[in-house]
Amino acid sequence: MVTPAQAPTLDLVTRFPEGVVADEREGYEGYLVAADKLVEVATALRDEFGFDYLSSVSGVDYIAEEMLEVVYHAYKTIGGPGLVFKVQVARKKAEVPSLMDVYPGVDFQEREAWDLMGINFLGHPDLRRILLWEGFEGHPLRKDWKEAYYEADVKPFKSRWPEGNFFRSEEKATYQANVQYPDKFDPEKWVPEGEDALYGALAKYEDVDNTGLKTDHITINLGPQHPSTHGVFRIATILDGETIVSLKPVMGYLHRNHEKIGERNTYLQNMPFTDRLDYLSSMSNNFGYALAVEKLMNIEVPERAEYIRVIMAEMTRVQNHLFAIGMFLNDIGAFFTPSLYAIEERELVLDIFEIVSGSRMMCNYFRFGGLARDLPAGSLEMIKGLAFERLPRRVDEMDRFLSDNEILRSRCVGQGVLSAEDAIKYAAAGPMLRASGVPYDIRRADPYSIYDRFDFDVAVRYNGDIYDRYIIRMDEIRQSLRIIQQAVEQIPEGPIQTGKPQYQVRVPAGEAYGRVEGPKGELGFYVVSDGKPNPYRYHVRAPSFINLTAFGPMCTGLKIADVVAVLGSIDIVLGETDR
Amino acid sequence: MENKDLNSPGYEIPDDIKGSVSITSIDRIYNWGRRSSIWPLMFGLACCAIEMICTAASRYDFSRFGMEVMRPSPRQADMMLVSGTVTKKMAPTIVRLYNQMPEPKYVVAMGACASGGGPFKEGYSVVSGVDKLIPVDVYIPGCPPTPQALINGLIKLQELIDTQSIKKVRWYQKGELAAVPIPILGPDLIYQRDIPAISDAKKEA
């Protein structure tokens, strides 16, 4: 077993005596960096300290202190713990230099922070709204922004509990009551802003070929209603003939205000909402959120619960990858037949989820310090049957039928290549990063839960093309099955919950970042607590969202028909992309 | 003719052709044809779309009810299965898709979000149910509805089609059918029916 590389003693304050101080607030960690030093510090972190992977950018609105904070989580792709650095700016003049030149993977995350939090990233080449539409009024994640159905700052609402006089929110807040229309707005003369900003962001519009003939490039839109976009996702491209000159993903068609609702909910109320992030792998989402809050509460999880967690998280990975492979082959043109085989196996895993949690998809199974309930009688035998007998054979069968297929190979091998450097640069995560030859798996690089006890290989492929991103999912299913096999053999008897199960947990003030290796990549939850029953800030580092940063560069120069294959190989889920 | 009389229309069929002739009403044979070949729009919005795919797959297999021909183009679809949360950014597109579907057309709201906003209703960019935008024929509860629930909802739609009459359905009446007005993305989603009210409120303020 390879142990993660130890972080060398790091003293950012000595390196930058001016502009960097340690964050000494109670419960906080990391460094506070002055805004004008940010680019310099980030460059040093990347080049001198080896933090080459900037995983997450979160904005926090500290309204009482009149400031906005941007929190950066950086890691090393050789493994080890991460580093947190923060920039604080005044709320009225929220301007932070963009890190696009140092870490291009922040592209979408900075746009998101601008859209939802109103933080202006100076020097960002394309700072447009990303989840909402151009023309939307306000930045909704600011604490003083109120939505149309606003009732109170925190749940449970007085009207529902304990009195229980519930009503429909339409009746209380008529539709327009809380909408903040700008002063000059006149609904009869309003012209929607349309797509000019989007099309303007696409590169190069006119061309003259070598005979002097002037040719216009064509703009093509794919989606949001398209069978190959895996949901409501839109792609805007400029084509030269059939070749893609420039491509921008357009998202937000499933933006469900996960974070705003999450900051109103109590801690436990958020658990079922995390199910609906990446709705194919709800157990992994539960895991990440539970880890973050447990870090804040500083509680341990009983042995048996840890084992069940690992079994469920790996089962989730198996069924997610089965579905991903099936849908990817759909996109390639093997319409629905491979999917039918994959979904047949997935149903068996869903049966297990239904037995243990009561729901096929939205499991809501994890609790802080344990699990909602123990494994019912007989379910462990079912899991054993799947992990030892059925699934290994069926995966081998799928591999045999699909992987050497002539059409699949000729469409995938050598297409849509993402090099290892680019994958790290664009903060790609999970199978996408590992298919590019970077053996970075959080289960091994920064082990959480009990993953350090199992014997498994980090699946790596080295070409970074579509085919490798497809075949690595087969590898990962096999490794997950290995982990499940060990876990069901070793699982002890015992309690599944630390202390008494409770609806309202006490969370001390502070911040925590919990991350797991989800099926799509690094899934992180950044939670800030102010000691109250509700999280003060709740941010999700969604792998589907950040993996799309590399989508545009990967597609440039390919034919239009390959876009669908590249997108299928990234494996996005829109619930997580748009949140 | 009432539904219960359809199998006994009151005409005597001569004995020698009894095996090859049966008498029914136009409504009944027309509805039988339509209810057995409902082509859904291939249109997934959110989590419910995954359960919709599972319903289409081998274990649940809704092709048993003649619904397996999912059409990606609204021009060829009979039924829009709104499977998931309707957001404000998506709302104009959904109305446009609905307007592009040819009559007769049906809408099934699958799951809590499409029926009434669901767990995300309080959010700033979620529409409280697709019936704020377009008329809905069947609502299916659940978050997400299990495949069994979805099939039950689709059978309810078939039952609804059985009760319709060519004489009465709105798409065979005189005159053009008005398209549903497309909501506008302004500072918030603006329904065209609300524009006078918003203008008045602005004038008062």
C-alpha cells in the first residue's frame, strides 16, 4: 500500500511576511491573504509549495462584519492534506483578482460566485452569470437578498411548528410580493437580454480563406432539450464547416437553489436535499455532507456504521458507473441495448438501497455520527451475492461485448484528449482526472472514513481520450467490488450511531470542508457554522460542474458529432451541475 | 353514446358474419387507437427522468402500454412527461415545446416538483409546478415516483383518453387554438398575464 506523501512543513507567513496572516478565528483554519497579494501567493503555492490542484472556490457573506470572503481549497495531486487560503473584501466594493491565470479550473467557480454572491473577479475573461439568466435582479446568496416566497430567515418556520397552521406559500406571499424589481423596470417595454453576451463570448466569428473568400462561421445550439445532453444542458458552439472553433456550455436550467435552501434548513434537514444533488449517487452525497458536519461537531462514527457507509458508497459507485457506461453507449449510437443490460444490474443495487433505506434513489440514509438504521436481516447476504457472484460476471460480460467493438473504438480512441497537465490545470476530478494519467483518488490520497484498511488499486489510464474515460469506469467497478468484498467479510457487530439519534444537532461555530471521492469525482461540502441550528454557509463543490471546465478546450478542433461522445464520457448529472 | 353501451350498440348482427363484424362507436375505436400508442416526448428534467428511464427499461417496461416510442422532437410527440423540477430559466423552453406539439396533446406532471414545486418550491428560481405554465392532465405524486407509480399515472392518462369524445374535445372545435403565451425572463420570471398587475403596482409605488 502506498502511503500519501507527507506535506513539508509549510509556512506561508514567513514566505510572505506582508499580506498573509494565519486565520485565528475560533474554529477556522488556513491563511488570510490580502486581495492585492492573491495572485502572487497563489503562484507561489502552485510553483514553490506544490499545491497544483485548486479544488474549490466558495464565497461567504459575513453580513455582520460587512465583508465577503472567498475561500480557496488547494491540494497536491501527489496526495496529502490540503491548504485553505481566504481573501476578505468589503461588501460594498467586492472586488477580488481572478486566479484564471494561475489555476484555470476556477473559471466556472468564479462565475458562480459572481452570479450568486456578487463578487467581482477582476481580470476574469468571461465573467457572466452562469446559473441564472442575464437580467436577473440581485445576487441571491447574499444574506440580505430575499426571494419571492421569503417567510423567515431560518427553519423551522413559526407558522408550521409547533403551532402547525400550515398554508400555501402563494397565499401568504403573492407571487410578486418579494420580487425586487429595479427602479427603471417597465414590464411592458422590457426586452429580455437574450444571448448576445453568450455569443459574444464565443471566439472568432468571421474568416477569410486562402482564396480571399469571406466565410461566416455558423453558431449552433445543442439543447437544453436534446436527448444527448443528459438532462437540461445546453451547448453553444461556433463551427467552421463541421469543426468546432469554440464551445461554451450553458447551464442553470436545473438551478434549484440548493445552497440558499440549505442555509435556511437545519443541519439534518439538508440530508435529503443532498440526495437530490447527484441523484444517481445519493449515498455518496450523504457521505460527504455527513463528513463535513461530523468534522465540525468533532464526533466519531462506530465501526459497524463505517463499514456500512463504505459498502453503500461503493455500491453507489458501481451503479453510477453502470448507468454512465450505458448512457455513454447510447450517445455513441448503440441505442438503448447496452443501457438495458446496465440498468438491469443497476436495479439489483437499487433493491439493496430500498431494503436498507426505504427508497430506491433518494436514500437519506446517513446521519451525523452514524446511520439512520441498521442493515435489515438478510440484506448482507444479498450484498454478498451481488459482490461475489453476479456483478463481477456481468461486468466482465459487458466488457467483453462492448470494449473491443470496432465502432466504439474508432469513435473513441484518440479523440477528445485531455492531457495530465490540462486535467490538473482545469481541476478535473474523479475518473476524468485518472483517465488522463493522474493517480489521484481521495480514498488513497487523503483517506477518510476507513478506506485506509482496504486493499484496492487506484484505477489509472494514461491516454486521456474518450476511450480511456470509458474503460476506466469498468476498472473502477472492479475495484469497488473488491472493496465491498473485503468490507462484507470484515464487518463487525455493534451500534450504528454515536449517542442518541437526534433531530437537532449542536454544531459549534467554525468551518469545515468534507470531501469524498464520489463516483463523478471530488465531492466537497464547505460548511460554516455560527453555533446556531442552521448552517451559516453551505457550499457544494460539485464534480460534474467543475469537470465541465475542461469540456470547451477538449472539444475545440473536433467534429460536431464528437461533442456528444465527449460529454457522455465526462458523465455529468445536471442536478449536481446546476444545484 | 354512453361508455357502458358501447359493447351492446343495439344492432342485430346476422349470424353468418358474427365472427368478423362488430359494431362500435367512432369515439371508442379512435380512443382505443390513441390510448394504445401514446408517444412521449423524450424530455428529462431532473431526478424523475432517471426513474422514467428505469420505467422504460427491461424490469418495468412501459412499452407494454404502447408508450415506448420516445420522440426527441415535440412535433412527433403526443404526451409531455414533465419529469422533474421546472426552473424559471427552463420555463420559456417548456412552453415553447408545448406549443410545438401537435394536438391532441397531453401533459403528465411526474413527481412533487412538477406537480407543485416539491422540496425546492421555496427557492428563488423554481416554478411552483408546471401547471403554472401549461395545462396538466395527470399528476403523479412521489419524490421521485417509483416506476410502479409512474405506470399507474400513465394508465390514468389512458383512462382519461377513453372518456373523451371527438365531438367535444377542444382541438376539433371551430377556430384556431391559441398558443400558450411564453413567459418572459426579466428581473424574475414574468408571466404575460401578470404584466398589467406589475405595471399598476409600479405606478402606485
